[in-house]
Amino acid sequence: MPEHFHINTPLLESVGMSKRMGTTVYLKMENSQPSGSFKIRGIGHLCQQLARRSKGVVCSSGGNAGMAAAYVARKMGLPATIVVPSSSPPLVVQRLRDQGATVQISGKVWDDANAEALRLAETEGLTFVPPFDHPLLWEGHASMVAEVSASLGAGVKPGAVLLSVGGGGLLCGVLQGLKDVSWMDVPVIAMETVGADCFNAAIKAGKLVTLDDITSEAKCLGAKTVCQRAFEHSRSGEVTIVSELVTDQEALHAVQTFLDEERVLVEMACGAALAAVYSGIIPRLQEEGRLPALRGPLLVIVCGGSSINVEQLDVLKGKLQS
């Protein structure tokens, strides 16, 4: 079995984004992972620790965690059952089946699918692979920060890290990674879309909040409740975390601009982070005094995503630009 299932992804300078920001912008291209997103880091690590002697794995996912679990299970020679909500695009279901997974559709949003996955783990004795809420996932995701540190070289660190938040797994992993390389003074800009904003809602309420529904088209950000650890990080003050929202229209505009400028198609969940650059949100945060002036390059985590193709992009344009 390989030491790990993820690859060391490219760290690319974006000329277009750097010009917009007036400072160097680096892109950590997690879209180039074998499963299409950063999720393979944590899920690969977790499965190596917990599923070596398993009779199979079960994972609930709006797409990317399921793709990672299906890929890792196939490489480990294990059967995989992926439970997805009905909001998942047919494209995602087909890609999961192409990885050899059994796909079950259950409920309307991720929380419904997760309840069914937990039931299957219990009744069928399968190893449950959580999509975002587990210390082994965060440990695995932290590896991307170690790679960035090695790529930038001694004495260089980012002025800020820009990422998207769904359930909080990427945020927790990046914060773990920042701690590992002693970059705790680097602020993190945590982006969500309106209608899939469980982290922002929790920060505003001062406690964990469960959203009534996911109304955003960024379905892969679609957890109704952020994980406890992410919320604790927002309260601890150890790292500056700036939580901000964009509209679906802004996220879609970012997806299209990124495709034009960087020749890469990412999903709406990733567009939420990119929109912080393309919609001028970072300068506004600085003007408001919520984000300090950047003392180094901006690091953008391009989280990737499997639930997008040209046809799906056209569907989103039809829904959001009419």
C-alpha cells in the first residue's frame, strides 16, 4: 500500500490575481488531486489508520468526500458505499460509480444522507468515513500547509490564507498545518455563500447554529451545522479568522473568471473563496479594519471539486444569471 494517496499539488503564481491584488498570489491547486479535491488528504489518512482490516467503508457526501472515499477504497481493495443527498448532480453519482462505489441517494441535503450512512455503518459493520469532522481528517489536510512551506522556502510565509468553508474540515486542517509550521500569526479568510453559511451564522450567534435549509447552489458547502472544532477555533483567538459571505452570483462569476484566466474549471464551493479576490472583498475587509495589510503573498487554497462540468456550468448560469 502506498505511504499516502494524495499528491504534492502544484503551487502556482497567478498573474491575473496578483495584478488585481497588488501583491503576489499563489494558488495551491488541490483540484489536481487524484479524486479532484483536497479531501483525499484527510480521507486517505483516516482510511489508512482505521480501515485496513475493514469489510468496507461508508461515507456521506455531496460529492468530494465521497469521491475521495471511493478512490481510496478502490486502491485499498475495499468495497465503498457512498450516500448522497438528492441535491447531488447526476454527474457526481456517475463519477462515484465509475470509481467502483455503490451509490445510495437518501434525503434532500447532506445531513439526511449522513444519518443514513451512520445507520449503515452500524447495521452492516462498515467503517464510517466522516466527510469533515474528525481529527485524522484535519491531520491529513494539514499536509498541504507543510507542502506550501517547503515550496516557499525558508523565511517566506503567506500574508493570509484564503479558503472556503463547508462543514469546517478544510479550515481545521489548514489551522492544524499553520500550527505545525509555526505560522499562527497568518490570518485565515474563511468564505461561504449566502444560504450555505453555517460557520458565519455560528460566529454571529456565538454558538453552533443549524441552518433550516441549504438554499445556495454551492451544494458542496452544504452542511447545515459547522463542526464543533471549527467553531472553537473561531473563538480561541489563537489565529485571526475572518468569516465573510458572497452571493451565489459572485461565486459563479469567480468560477467563470478563474476558467478564463487560469484555464481551470472548479465548482461553486471553490468559487466562494475565489470571489474574495474577483469581487474585491479583501480590500474591503482591510478598509473595515477586519484584515491587516498583507505582509507576504496571498495563499489561495483551490479546493477543487468534482461536481462541475461545462453542462453543469450552463445549468448554473441559467439559474443564477436569468
